[in-house]
Amino acid sequence: MLRFQVFVAISILLFTLPPAIPALTAQTLQWSGKAYGPDGPWQAVTIEIGSPPQPVDLLPGGSWMTNVISPSVCQSGQACYASDSGVYNPYLSTTAVAIDQTGAIHNSTYAGTVGALSTLFGTANWVFDTVLVPLKNGVAGNSLKAELDDFDLLVLEEAYSTLPDGTNYSVQVGKLALGSPAVNQSWAYLPNNPNWNGTLLTSSLFAQGRTPSNSYGMHIGSAVMGIPGSLNIGGYDQNRALAPASSQVYSIDHLPIDLLDIGIGVAEGQSPFNFTVKSGLMASGNSSIGLSMSVDVDATVPYLYLPSSTCDAITRNLPVTFQPRLGLYLWNTTDTQYKTIVSSPAFLGFTFRLNSSISQNFTIKVPFALLNLNLTAPLVSATTPYFPCRPGQGADGNFALGRAFMQAAFVGVNWQLGNGRWFLAQAPGPNTPSSALATAIGDSDNFIVTSANNWLDTWRGAWTVVSSTSGNISATGLSTSIPLNSRPTGLSKRTVAGIAVGVALGAIAFTAAAFLLYRRRVASARSQHSSSIGTSRHKSVVPPPEGSSSLDFGPRELDSTAAPLPASRNPVEMAG
Ligand SMILES: *[C@@H]1O[C@H](CO)[C@@H](O)[C@H](O)[C@H]1NC(C)=O
Ligand SMILES: *[C@@H]1O[C@H](CO)[C@@H](O)[C@H](O)[C@H]1NC(C)=O
Ligand SMILES: *[C@@H]1O[C@H](CO)[C@@H](O)[C@H](O)[C@H]1NC(C)=O
Ligand SMILES: *[C@@H]1O[C@H](CO)[C@@H](O)[C@H](O)[C@H]1NC(C)=O
Ligand SMILES: *[C@@H]1O[C@H](CO)[C@@H](O)[C@H](O)[C@H]1NC(C)=O
């Protein structure tokens, strides 16, 4: 009798449950197959902007608006490095919209504007346009292009970085922003509309019902070592996050975590150094560094931005020379130690607070093979291997671990309307499945499940174990020690260079034409209103009332769903 009742109860439950909703899977972004400098190579993803679509390659990372390069950054008569990755000309798009209320960056540092590429200086404007994002729905799922309207874009019209010696060099590739603490970037837009919204990648795909959450999981990989990039929206590839994964809160535009120490170690075999382990490098020789130091993990900047005392302590052990003109360390490539170190299982280890704990820590190991990056033109005339420590804070005033570090780190964020978490874990080496079923990040997940893979196994065969004691170079070089069939997949350096040259040649013709047209349009538009872009659009922009700029709606975040913003770090606050 009892059993029957239970059966009835279960039956009723089954029949009253709504039909099963197909579980949403993460959406996988497609990498472009090209890599960019001048301090990389860095792998990129492709999106198409505007109507008709203009394809551009962008480095994924950071938050708020996507930064894209306008043809005007190229000076006539000079090499146009930005044309390799593709430029976006809003005047060639029928769906581009600009409004006055966003403000603009005008002839100043970008670092004062949240979401702008912090290392740049120059002029940039917000534009909203339709984008197509090539996606793959799960492993077996269809490839498709998701359309996002009013996508939040900062169009870089003049954009250069300055070397320590004062030399300027122009931006080469933009960034694809991966969401923000708010669903949209919103501005007051009177009188017609309470808010004008720029849309963002992760929240738009979630709102379209394509992903299980407003989140992402990324490992940028390494072009040199043949580790393909991995970027999922609404989930992550578990193979890219090796245990443990640390979970901590994010800030308005950064992913901060406490760094406890930096050390040098060797994963297997003998040490290429005259020591086997060296720790204490973070605070070495600097009594003002306490037990921990907050750093931002930031895919929008290239280097490791650390106190000069820390860079000194690390590089004292390496065959490198500081080059003041560049503010970077160049590998002494003629030193016999150089080849040994950058092909050995030696690594730079970064020890962090685990889950904001006061007693637990974890270490992310970055093999020196990944810290053997290349400077290229226009920074140097011939390709020059460098070690990416940059003494001092980044342009935004924080110590930061940029893309050099993120080659070995998994980073994910579950935005959850400003109350979410970000995740940091060890990423694998070249022995990693190039495609795998993505794991969903649930809407309110504050932790992620990691892979049980052993980090050492992901690097075995890709490095040369040092077999004798320090000072002795192992007889086998890197190339002969890797069995051909275990060679990492991905692009060889030569392929990357070949593609880059091909694209450059093709792009020059296009850019030249676009540039001329753009120049003409900009020249005639400069004196007029910026909202003249996109007048043919269905949602055509109504010019704000005369003198509205003095009403002080100006650059202000008004999205009520956002976490309260500290006044001094307003996401659309402008310098100047
Ligand atoms: C974000 O902005 C878009 C475009 O204006 C709008 O359709 C959407 O409803 C907004 N999202 C939210 C949560 O308000
Ligand atoms: C813009 O987004 C905000 C909240 O994010 C919402 O309240 C508003 O309705 C949106 N405006 C439009 C035009 O969709
Ligand atoms: C010592 O560390 C502090 C950060 O705590 C940093 O601001 C300062 O520049 C460092 N000094 C040197 C000489 O690197
Ligand atoms: C990390 O944790 C281990 C084990 O508790 C401890 O021995 C070590 O000193 C910690 N390292 C740092 C840098 O705090
Ligand atoms: C280097 O190796 C040789 C033999 O392979 C050995 O005799 C010598 O002691 C080693 N040098 C050092 C510094 O250990």
C-alpha cells in the first residue's frame, strides 16, 4: 500500500513536471589562427562589426567596451601595423550609432577611462554597432554567428603607447571585452529614452538564451609553444583549469588577487640553475612589501608589471640584460644558459591566496619557455627575445600580471550582476585536447570544478629535461627531443609569420582605400555632430537638444542593476 502511494506520488510528480528544457551548453568562440605583436606573439579571435560586416581580430580580455582600431590610427606614409588585425570604419557601416552623452577620450591617456586599453594615449569615441560573433554550440553543435545589436565599442582614432625613452608606437590590435559587472553599459539619454545601452558579449548571449550564465572561461594559450587558445561563454573547458581553482571577488574593471610570493623551481630532472628552488623573490630587497601584494590578472596588457625590486630579484638569476629604452629585459641569446633555461622544465612560480583564505595558498607555474617572448617592429628592427618583467606599476597604477602570465593561467568570471566571482587556476601545457566538451558555469556558481589532469603530464615531451648538474647543458636540444607525433598542434612560428605577411599585403590595399574615405568623412564630420554616424539606421539617433552637454548627464553609469560604483572609478569617467 505504502509502495503504491509512493508510486502514485512519483507518477504525479513526473507528469506534472514541465517538459525537460534542453540543458544550455557553453558557446565556444573561434580563434583566428593568427597571432600578433609587437610583444607577443598573442593569439586572437575574430568578430565581424557593422553592416556590411567588417572582420577584425581582437585579443580577448578585460571588461566593459570592446576596443577596436579605426583606420585613422595609421599615419599616411608610415607602416600600418593595425591593418594586420583589421580596422573598423564606422562610416562604412549603416548600423553604427554614436551619441553625445558617452563623452569621448580626447588627446589624453586612456588609462583614466574604465574599459579602455590602459597603455594607450590619444583620441577615442564610443560607437554602437551590430556585431556577428562566430560560435560553436558545444563540441558537436552547429557553428553559427550570433548577432548582437548596439554592441559597446570604443573606436580608437588615435592610439599609441610610449616607450620609457619617449618614443611612440601605434596600437596593433584591439581587445574583445568579456562582459562587465553590469548587464549593459548605460548612459542617460534624454529626452526620448531613459537609458542608452551599449551591449556586452557575455550578457547578450545569456539574454538571448544561448548560454547558461553571464560568464566566461578562458586560457589564451601560447602561439610559440603551440597551445591553442580556449574561450567559452557561459562555461569553460575543464582541461584548461587544473586543480585547485581559486575563487575570489572581482572589482569594477579588474580581477585582483593577493600575490604571496614568487619563486623559481624545476618540474623534473636537474636544475639549469645553481640552485634547485629559490623562493622569496616577491619581497626580496624591499621592506615596504608586506606578506602579500594585490595584483590584477589582466589579459589587456602584455607584461608582468612588478616592483622593480621584484624584477631585480627574479632577473638576478637569469641571463638577461635590462634595456632602459624599452623598460624590459632582453635575453642574452649568446649565453649558453639561455637555450638551456628556456627549453628546460624550469618555471617561475606565482603563489597566491587560495579562495581569499588567510591560511591556504596555491601556485601557478609559468615555464620559462613561455617567458621567452619576442619583440618585433616597430619596437625593435629585428625580432628580439625578451623576458617580460616590466618594473613598476602598469599604466592604470596597479601591479599586474598580463598576457605573459596568462599563457599559463586559466581565468574565468561569473559576473552574476555585480555579485559574482572570478576564478584562477593553473592552465596546462601543450599536451592538451584541442577541442573538448565545455562545462557549463551555472548562473549562481561561485566555484568551478577542475580537471584531475597532472600539470607535469601536460608539459612532458615539450621541454628538455636537464640531465647533468648546473652549468652543464643537456646534449639534446629542444627540437630533437620532441617526438614528431607528440609535437604540439597549432601554428608554428613560420606559419604565423607567413599568414601575417599575406594578410598584411592584402590589408594594405583595403586599408589605403578605407583610410582615404575615412579621412574625408572624419574631416567633414569633425566640425559637425558626432551623432551624424548611422543616420540611415532604423533606430536613428535623435540629436540631443542644443546645449545638452552642459546638463551634466555626461559620462555617467546609470545602470541600476550594477553594483554601486565608487565615484572615483566610474566606468565611463573621462580624463580631461
Ligand atoms: C540591455 O540593452 C539592450 C539594448 O538596449 C536591451 O534590449 C536590454 O533589455 C538591456 N538589458 C537589460 C537587462 O536591461
Ligand atoms: C537599458 O538597460 C537598463 C538596465 O540595464 C534598462 O532599465 C533600460 O530599459 C534599458 N534601455 C533600453 C532602451 O533597452
Ligand atoms: C617596493 O615595493 C613598493 C610596493 O610595496 C613599490 O611601490 C616600490 O616601488 C618598491 N621599491 C622598489 C625599489 O622596487
Ligand atoms: C603556502 O602554504 C604552505 C602550506 O600551508 C606553507 O608551508 C607555505 O609557507 C605557504 N606559502 C606562502 C608563500 O605563503
Ligand atoms: C658536467 O658534466 C661533466 C660530465 O658530463 C662532469 O664531469 C662535470 O663535473 C659536470 N660539471 C658540473 C659543473 O657539474
